[in-house]
Amino acid sequence: MSPVRRSRLPMFSVIAPVYNERESLPEFHRRVRAVMEHLKEPWELIIVDDGSSDGTTEAVERLASRDHHIRPVIFSRNFGHQIAATAGLDYSRGRAAIIIDADLQDPPEVLPELIARWREGYEVVFAVRTERAGESWFKKTTASIFYRLIYRITDVRIPLDTGDFRLLDRRVVDTLRGMRERHRFLRGMAAWVGFRQVGVPYKRAARYAGETKYPLRKMVRLALNAITSFSHFPLQIATYLGFLCAGISALAILVVIGLRLSGNQAFFGQATTLIAVLFLGGIQLISLGLLGEYLGRVYDEVKGRPLYVLRSSPDDSLPATSPRRSPQKR
């Protein structure tokens, strides 16, 4: 690569996955631009439109026509937040990439703090939520339980109370670009790759406009992806339940023998048999469901489909589908 070409590459790539964020987008762009221009370093803003249907796509294209820093990546349909963030990493060119949501719950004003820790030598700088404004008690409680559960049952130490708002060094980005699993949990993947990591505390703000794009259904799916991607504990539950049922059965046999010898009629009749059959049937169905969850993920990986399909991209030299392997360094 020639020195002239190298000088044009950005120092920082800010990645913003968006889905139906037309109202927040102009203010998000204004605040990101104000922060990044103050740093006086080359930068780019990669906005990944995840199949929006409210006019966000047109808003992204208008912003890109007015600001050369913006590189729009437009999906052909909705593929999900984690896939959109992955596409941003695929198209990033900076020495460091920063993933941030465009709803302004993650304040762009925190970016200089992340960058400052990166300049100190850290390769993963994650933002730690000390406060969560504008969120219900239910969401705060379930999020706290989830982070602590995943911390306990996985071998990977995923930092507590962190989201995808983080800075990744180019070496980390290139490593993640080589990890093409479909059911993605980026904050867990970033913890798995290692490197020097540090947290930066911040106060999470309320949404600037619109409503959350992560309802309960999507939160449950994200939690399942996190657990099944980084833990075998659900599979081990079937073994534990099997031993539990075997132990209960052994004790029940002794109890029934004792009652029969004493002439007690408490365990005669079909009701007891029906309850035992339903109990064991429930255990078996739960175990089959856990096996099916993992088997379904294996099936998705074997099909070998791309992670996403693009309607348009900022670089016509790249294919309109996600690469199966890590793209070559530019």
C-alpha cells in the first residue's frame, strides 16, 4: 500500500447499526461529528441500515451525500442488530473501531474517553453502565440477572453491565472478522478473543426519540444466543435432571415398599402412576428441547449462508454478501 493511500485511511471507524431511527439520526450525526472533529484525526462513520421501513434508509443516504465521512451500508432486509454491527466491522478501515447505537442512549461524548484508554495501550475498551435512565424496573432487573447468570455459567468472563458500546483495536477487529458464526453475541466474542481490556464507566441516557428495538422477545433470543454460544451448561442440565429423577425414583421405591409392608393403601391407583409419567415426560421434553436448541444452531452453521445480504455498500469492489472468511487486510 502506497504512503498516499495509507494517509487517506481513517484513524477511527465509528459503527452505528440503525433500524427505524429516522428521528434520532440527524441529532446522532451532529453529536458524533462534533466529537470526532474535535479530535482532529481522520475518521469515518459507518451507518448500517438494518432493513428499516420508516424512511431511515433515505435519511442515511441524504446524510452521506452531504458528509464524506459517512459510509452507508444498506441491508436488503432486517438481519438483526448483531449482524448489522458485524457488517460495520467488515467495512471498517480505521486503526480502531467503535460500536455505538444511534438512539443516543450511548452518548457520543464518551468516545474521547474510550479513545484515551486505547492510546494507553488497551485493545478492547468497553463502556460500563453505571446508570440506565429511561428504562423500566423490569428491564433493569432482568438485565442485571442475565449479566450475572452468563458470568457464572460461562468460561468466558464477560464484563458485567456492558453492552456493545465499545472500542476495538484493529487486531481485535480482524480477529472478529474471522469468526463467522450466525448466532452472534459480540460482547461475548470480544471477551473471548482476549487482548488487553479495560472498562470505562458512563451513565446511559434515555432514548432520544422513538421506541426500543429490543422488546422482550428479542432480549430472550439474545440471551439464548449468549448462553448457547459460550456455555454447555444447558446440556448439562439434562444430566443433572436425570440423576435427580433416578434418585427420587430410588427413594420412592423404598417408600412404597415400606408402605406396602405396613398395609398403607396411599400409593394404590392410577393417579400416582399418571403423575409420575407426566413428571418424567416433562423432564424428557425439556431435555429434548435443549438438545434441539443446540442442534438447530449446528444446522444453521452447516448451511453456510452469508451472514447478511446488501442492497448497497460503500465499496463497489466488495461483494454484496458477507464474506465467509475474514477479508484480506487493506
